Amino acid sequence: MSVLIFIDQSEGHIKKSSFEALSYGAKVAEQIGTTAEGIVLGKLSDDIASLGKYGVKKIHHAAADAFNTLDAQVYAQVIAEAVASTGATVVVFSNNLNGKAIAPRLSARLRAGLVSGAVALPDTSNGFVVKKGVFSGKAFANISISTPVKIIALNPNSFQVKTGEGSAEVVSLSSSAGTPKVKVTATNKITGQVPLSEAELVISGGRGLKGPENWGMIEDLAKLLGAATACSRAVADAHWRPHHEHVGQTGGSIAPNLYFAVGISGAIQHLAGVNRSKVIVVINKDPEAPFFKAADYGIVGDAFEVMPKIIEAVKKLKSA
Ligand SMILES: Cc1cc2nc3c(=O)[nH]c(=O)nc-3n(C[C@H](O)[C@H](O)[C@H](O)COP(=O)(O)OP(=O)(O)OC[C@H]3O[C@@H](n4cnc5c(N)ncnc54)[C@H](O)[C@@H]3O)c2cc1C
């Protein structure tokens, strides 16, 4: 019996969301009186033993080249084998793109109950009950998992990363998983930008900005603050911005410390992807815009007048 945590990596580097999943998994292990172990696939340049500081005692590393890029079927098989060999009863993922691809496949393979989008530690006082957001974040549901193996996919930024002392024992993991059926023939990398899924600060624009030629002020503020840029679906659909920037029900789901929405109405489908942000600032010229109801701070005003003033103020603050 143990808690097994999937450690997500990209090009050999551990993703930030994994630190949160590790801290969460370690706490679940403590709660149910067992130990936490990690599993990571593919070649790594980061020192994985140091991940012990998040509370894991052991890390299983399947280092074959075949695992360098994600094939969710293959990853699910490797993890299923590790669940069998470690006797893990709880498996934790981050509910990011990779977690969303692997966790349901593992669930089907092991016939194990899965709660995706968990936002808190499970309640183990009477069974195993996991809280998650439902109806685009408008309500919470408490889901009871009764299968022998339980899978949790934790929403990013839902649990405080906890660090302590110690390093983990790294053991190599061999797997009977075959060659991935997915062959990556080319990758188109976005460089020089903060990845949206990992960003602490996000500056986002909507149709209120009138056209792609006005995105300079969004980019200027993002650059000054070291933030990522995002947009509404209406903007991406109009080809003003690339689709990978679109957030919401049908786009990316983010939970940064600051979400800065400029000229976005705040439709429920947009809010579904951003309402877990810690602080939301809204600039809209319509005082009745629905986004103001979800905002921590709101400015009723014309973005073309307000944004240059904010940019100037940030510049002044930075040079002071
Ligand atoms: C099934 C489904 C899924 C969807 N998924 C998504 C999704 O994932 N993400 C998403 O974003 N949308 C999604 N939508 C679309 C969503 O319903 C809205 O249509 C969309 O979010 C509107 O984008 P917007 O706020 O940029 O544009 P608009 O609704 O046109 O709003 C523009 C806002 O800008 C303000 N404004 C105008 N001029 C200025 C100015 N000069 N200064 C300041 N403010 C100004 C206006 O007052 C208005 O509030 C989905 C819709 C459906 C049906």
C-alpha cells in the first residue's frame, strides 16, 4: 500500500505542477498512514532524487528513450504496471493536459475510480471522498471512490507546495510497454514567452480591443510584469490571436495568482477557464459587464485610455 504520484516532465525538466502533485500526494499518504512514491518517464536532466524534499521516499524512473515523448496509452500501461508492483492504492496526477490524457486511460485499465479536477485533500474519515468543482466552477461535488485503487487528478494551484528535507531513492523501472504508436514528426515551439499553463500572472484581451493591431498594450504590460498573454475564444476564432492563448470552457483552464482581463465580457464559458485565479482584475467600459461580478478589482473605463496609464505606472514603479 502506498500513494503513487505521476511526475510530469518536459524535455527532461520536471514541470512545476508536479511539485504540487508531490506535496499533495505526500499529504494523502500521511493521512492514510502510508508512504508516498513518485513515478517519472523519459530521459531527465533534472536531479530527481532532490524531489524527496516534497515528501516522497522513492521515485521509480522508466528512462527508456521510447518514453521521452508522451503517448498516453503507453504511459498508462507503464503506470499500471508500477501500481501492480508497488501495491499503490492511490495514484495522483496533476489535472494538466498530460494528466487529463493519462488518468482516464489508467482508470479504464485498472477499473479504478477517478476524480479529475480535485481541489482539496480527500476526506478519509468515512470512506474516501474527494471534492471537485462542477458546473464550470459554480458548485462543488464530493465524490466517493470505492474501488481498491483510487485515482485523483488535482487541479493546478489548488494545493500549497510544501518542501522539507531529504532526498528520494531513485529506482529504475523496466516496463513491458511497447513502442509508442504516436510518432512525433515535428514540434512547433513557442519561444520567449511564459507558458500560459505555468504562468503566475496572465494578461488577457477580448473583443473589446477591436483588432489584433491593438495587442501591443497587452504584450507591453505582460512583458513588464513577466506575464503570459491569453485571450477570449471570440478573439481566437477571429484569428486575432493564436488558439493556444484561448482560455475558457473550450480552451485552456488556468489558475494564476493574477488574471488581468481587458475588454472581455466575462461570459460563463470564459469564466469556466479562469475563475480559479487568485486575483481577477477587469477593465471594461460597460459597468454591467458580467465579469465585474467575478472580479476582485474592477475598472470601468475605456481600455485604450486605462491601459497606457497602467503601463506607465508599472514602468515608474519598476524604475523607482
Ligand atoms: C459551447 C461554447 C463554448 C465556449 N467556450 C468559450 C471559451 O472557452 N472561452 C471564451 O472566452 N468564450 C467561449 N465561448 C464564447 C463566449 O460565450 C463569449 O462569446 C466570448 O467569451 C466573448 O468574448 P469577448 O468577451 O472577448 O467578446 P464580447 O462578448 O464581444 O465582449 C467584449 C467586451 O469588451 C467590452 N469593451 C468593448 N470596447 C471596450 C473598450 N474600449 N474598453 C474596455 N472594454 C470594452 C464590452 O463592454 C464587452 O463586455 C463559448 C461559447 C459557447 C457557446
